[in-house]
Amino acid sequence: MDTILDQAQHGTPVIVDDSVTFVWQGDQPPQLIGDFTDWEWGAPLDLTKSAPGLWTYTQTLPRDAYIEYAFWQEGQRLPDPLNPNTTPDGLGHQNHYFYMPEASPTQLTRRKRSEPHGTVTRQVIEDEFLLAGRKRPVYLYQPPTSEPCPLLVVLDGQDYRRRARIINIVDNLIAQDRIRPIAMALPYHGGQARGVEYACSEATLGFLSVHVLPLAQRELNLLDIEANPGAHAILGASMGGLMALYAGLRAPHLFGHVLSQSGAFVPREHDTVVFDLVRHGPVRPLQIWMDVGRYEWLLDCNRRLHHLLAERGYPVTYGEYNAGHNYPAWRNDLPCGLESLFGRQDETVAH
């Protein structure tokens, strides 16, 4: 039988059924951090000496998990020389990643030349009052159809376009007749101003209603929102997920469909205003999709908000998956949310 070092030469971590072994070679071991430790903010794990110069850590994980990790030493992240699979975390780090045996990346991100594709154009919006930096790119997506469509506004447009590959996903879902055609507007966030823009911001809501929606109405073939109130949707992740739900609660006549991925509704002692809007405000005509990873510090607040929404009578589809707070996880679960809100009514969507 191969030793753990022999197995590690083919790539780490070494995965057997639901058992995962991380391997480090050297005189002194680093610690291990990742989705399963809440990274360096949780409790880094110590490796055990398995042989001279060989250190390991073994744990059990769900068979359908997607996990990101790194080694950690003296306040610095160290790469795993035996795992070439890396992905950016959006904070300047490259994390290593792996899929457990029953997990895999979605195939919907692949562009198929044989299928019809939507048309993408780039626009720039200017506003000295509502926008940090005065200018903001917005990408518009027109699906391959002549019929008027609902609009999906995608917050963090640069990340959903590049990292989540949402345009390919939507193209493929439409081509496979899994969702009805939808148009999209992907406004970029304001860089360092992103946290302020997405923290339940009336300025951002104004930017969307005063600039983004009229621009999309002019350039895309959309349903008339006055004749179809609430036909449009809004999507975001993390702080964007918070802002998406806030926009739906504040302007349900515009955004009657909300997709919130890992919404940053924050812990109990600092509940955001969306809790008050749900708890004390009238029940809005919304269809809501929420998802969150089980390896996230935001898990509890998403569970609490889901419970409150259901208690107040909101139609909400809620799901958890075995992953952390990152774009690969959101990308893999995004098709479920799109099918839930835009799927053909005669289809049953499993989550």
C-alpha cells in the first residue's frame, strides 16, 4: 500500500472517501487554515509529525464539499507546494482548493459555440452626487430573443461577470430551456467605497432607479415595469446580497425578485436594518432566493433572517451548501437560484 507521502506526490490533500489528509514536508510545520477554521480569524489547526520531515492533518468532510485552504505561519499564508489548484479570494490572496468526491464545478460556465448567445455592451454612467468616483461602468446583456424580458440587476458586476461567469451561465440556462430569457445589467461597484455603497444605501438605490434601470430600458428589450410591477430582479453576494434584499424591501415595485448569496446580514448584536424592515414593515410582494455556505461566519444570520422572512409570510427559497464564502461556491449554486426565480413553471427545481 502506498504511504501518505507516495499518495501526496499525486497531489494534495489526499482524499479517500470522506477523509482528507493535508501534507507538509519540512523541518518545522506551519498551521492549517481554511473554510473549516474560519481562516486565521478562527482557530488554526496544528499538524502532527507522521515521519521525519513529514507532517499531516486528517479530518472528515462532507462528500459534496468544495473547500479552500492555505498553510499559515507567523502571520503569513504559505502555499501548498503539492497542490497546483489555486483561486483568488478577492482580498489579494491565492487560496488552494479541492472538491470532495461528490462535488464538481458547474459545467454551465462553458461557452458553447453551437448555442445562441446574448449580446453584451459596455456603458458608462456619470453622477457626481450618487457615485463615488463620479463614473461607473455598467455591462448590459440582451438575451437571444425578440420578446420583452425581465431584467436582472447584478451587483458587483465585475466579479459576477469575470469570476462567476454569469453571462455564460445565463446563456446556457436559456439555451437548455431551464429559465425563460432574462436581460441583465451588471453595474460595477465603487472599489474601496463598496462597503458604504452596499450597506443598505439609499444612494445606491437611487443610482439603480435613476440611472441603471432607465439605461437598461433604453438599450434592452425589457418588459414594461409599469405594466408589470416587480418583474425585475436583483442579485448580489455578501454585502451585495445584503443590498439586494434591501433594494427589494424598499422598492418591490421595481425588484420583485431577490437573489441573495451569503448575504452579509451580520451577527445578532449588530442586526442590519433589513431585520427591522422585515419584522415591522408590511409584507412586500417579493420572491426571494437565499443561499449560504455551512463554512461561513454568516451562516447564523442567514438562518435567522430566513426564519424571520418565512414567519412573516414571505415566499423564500433557502439553501445551504458545504462550502465557504467565495465566488466558486456562489458560481456553482447560482444556477439553482436563477432556476428558482426564472425557471419554467412546469419544471421542478431541486436544491
